[in-house]
Amino acid sequence: MTLIYQSTRDKSNQVTASQAILQGLATDGGLYVPIKTPDVALDFDKLKNATYQEVATLVLSAFLDDFTPDEIAYCVAQAYDSKFDNATIAPLVKVDSRYNLELFHGNTIAFKDMALSILPYLMTTAAKKHGVDREIVILTATSGDTGKAAMAGFADVPGTKIVVFYPKDGVSKIQERQMTTQAGDNVKVIAIDGNFDNAQTNVKAMFNNEKLREKMAANNKQFSSANSMNIGRLVPQIAYYVYAYAQLVKTGAIAAGEKINFTVPTGNFGNILAGYYASKIGLPVNKLICASNENNVLTDFFRTGTYDKNRDFFVTTSPSMDILVSSNLERLIFHLTGDSDAATSELMAALNAKGEYKITPEMFDQLGQFYADFATEQEISSEITAVFDKNSYVEDPHTAVASAVYKKYLTETSDTTQTVIISTASPYKFPQVVVESLSGKKDESDDFDLVKKLENISGTPLPKAVSELFDATVRHHTVVAAADMEKAVSDYLNLD
């Protein structure tokens, strides 16, 4: 029986997995979630010897079961190939007493590659399945990594266009150069005068704008999303949690069935939500440790049950986590309500109207699997230094957030359960904070001088994704006010 997905805000809005991937965001503003947890055979005596591709196939086949085995096999083979610079795709590296799961070996040296390398194939396969002949326009807001990874995946894919918005002063120079040099006749990159929340809010508004949808349809186009709001982004991420566990079993670090912790640098809540779904299909998870930077809205939520975005917004050295509205949290909220679309809609309406909501004591009691804390800018810098001094291992600032928060968790709980830190980006994406942390002094050098310094300090070769930027041509120069995002899309698409 086919697994059905429903909107978090309207239980009558039900679709198959392929339909959910095509739509991206539900037309009522909600997010698609599976109406039941699929059965997945997690036999780690077998999975410990499985390739990443085999684990991904197992997970995708269960959650996206209206795709045929041949379609899943095609998508997996196209996604997880030589574009990754490590044959294991997601290597697990021992760092002190815990492990780092390195998710930055793809085209754009960030964890978004793990899902965005496969999403274009899932989406175009879904379009063929449903006889869609409209041009699919991927509309995406990025806090740094999603944009480049999405563009790399969708560039020159027939029948698609992609429009990416990013906060002009809210990403690293390396991240910005990666985006603005992106080639592809179907690619448009637009900076906004605002922050990521402004970009994400306005993108969601465009998805929910009925007049704009009608205008798109009249021009034989339809929107879809490459953000983690799209279930086609979220499901592939479940695979690397399963794979990490299998590798720990293989090395003897744990016994099959033994529970482990995952510490996850968290912004939009998609990455850690994939870990939550992994636990729902039977992965032995003890704690999901939600690590935030100074934009610590999630820390407060998990500790108090109140989500309050009415606070100062900080531009930090971990920009992919500079988020006050964590969109994917809505999926968890939906499950905490007992899968009630009415209750979820009420809470999301409160967030939209007042900027905050409070969950019930019954919902709060279900959060025991989660632990949350945050790291300050100084703590991030100190952690980068401490990890390197002790292990000769360089972490990017996002991974350092997770590392610093894990230490706080250890101090607070004394829980020595084996722990995996989800390492989300290469340090070469954020060379200034890493070099300054390791050298102990300010460095005003250009990012492209800093990556060379980092190469000398770390002894780790400069990744191709960075070295090729030195001579890349900047192709995208557009900057608009946040309020003008819809007009920018209409102008690019030549909508009547």
C-alpha cells in the first residue's frame, strides 16, 4: 500500500511521495509529512557492510514507495558518484572520544550536497511519472549552503529553472562566490537587503500566493522548492544517520542495538529532524542534541516549550544557522500534537500573528529525546582551537558549535553514550574564523588568501570546490530589497 503524505495544516490535503516532491510546499502553507512510519528492515549485521548507496536505496525505497525500484536505483546512482571526493560518500572520523560524520565531500563541500545531489533526479523522475509538461521553477531561500548545492544540482537540467535568494551580508565570502559564479542558462541568483528569515518568509509567501500561482500556470510554469521544506530534501538525509550507525557497528565501536547520541548543528531544523525520523524507523537513538549559535530560539524552545522569534537577530560566524524561524520544526510540532492539523495550524497562526507560541505540557513531555544548548562566538572560536590542538583536526564553525554544545551536554549529564557529531561543512568555506581561531589574532586578509593560509596550517589539501573559485567569473550581480523579491521573480520569468 502506497505511503501517503499529508499537509501539517490540512489533513484532507493528501498526496503521494512523488507528488509531494513536485509541489515542495503544500498549497495551504503546511509541510508534507508521512501519515505513518514506514517499515524499514534495519539489520545491522548486513548493513555494516553496505555501501552508502545501498543504505540510501533502503531508506528511499521505504519513504518514497511510489517510485519503482529502477527509478530509485537510477536516482541513487546519479547522485552518489564521483562528484564526491571520498568513495565512502560520508566518512566517519574518530575525533577524541566521539566521531565526526563528515558530510562535506560533495560538489559544494557542505552537507546540503547529501540531499541536493539527488533531489533533481527525484523531481524530474516525479515529473515524468505524472506527465508534468510545465516548466518547474525551483524557488529557494538560502542561509549559505542550500543555494549553491541546489544550483549545482539543477544547473541546465531540462524543464527546470532555479531562483535563489540569499542575504547580501549574511553569508561568507566563499559561500557568496560559490553562488555568484554558478554557471547554467536556467540559474538566477539574487541577493537581498535583509536576513535569511526575510528571504524565507517571502519565498513561502510566493508559494502561498494564489494569484501568482495562476500567473505561473498561465505561463506553463509551476513552483517547487529545494529547501528542506521539500520532503525530497528531508528523506535522503535520514540515510546518513543509518549509515553512520552501521559504520560504528562495523568498526566495533558499538554493538548492534546499542543506543547512540547525535549532536547536530541546527538552524532550519531539517537536519536534526531527519535524525528524529531515523529514530522512528528503529535506529537506536538515545539523544538528539540540538546545537545552536547565539540565535538560540531552539534552545529556549526545547527548554521552556515556548517558541519566541521576537528577539535580536545576530549575524554570526556560523551563518547557515542564523535563523529565527525554523520552518521544519512545524513537522515535529505536528507529531507532538498527535498529528492534528487543526492544532498545528493554530500554533503556526500564532507564530505568524504574534511571533510566538507555547506548546501544551503534554506536548512538552514528548521532547525527552532532545537536549538543546547553544555556543557563543567566543566558545566557537575556542572549540576550533581546542579540537585542532588536541587532535590536529580542523572543524568549521558550524561543526564547532555542535562540538562545543556536546561538551556542555557531557558536563551537564555525564552521559558517556557513544556520540556522533554531524559535521556539516568544510572549514575551507569559512576560512576567516578558522584561521583567526587557530592563529589567535585578527586577520583582515581576503578569503582567498586565507584559504591558502588554512591549507598551510592544517596540512589538508585545498578542495577543488574552493580552488576553482579563484578564476571563476562572477555571473550574478542582482541585489533587491526583500519587499521586491516577487517582482524580481516575475521579471526573470517574464510573467505576463
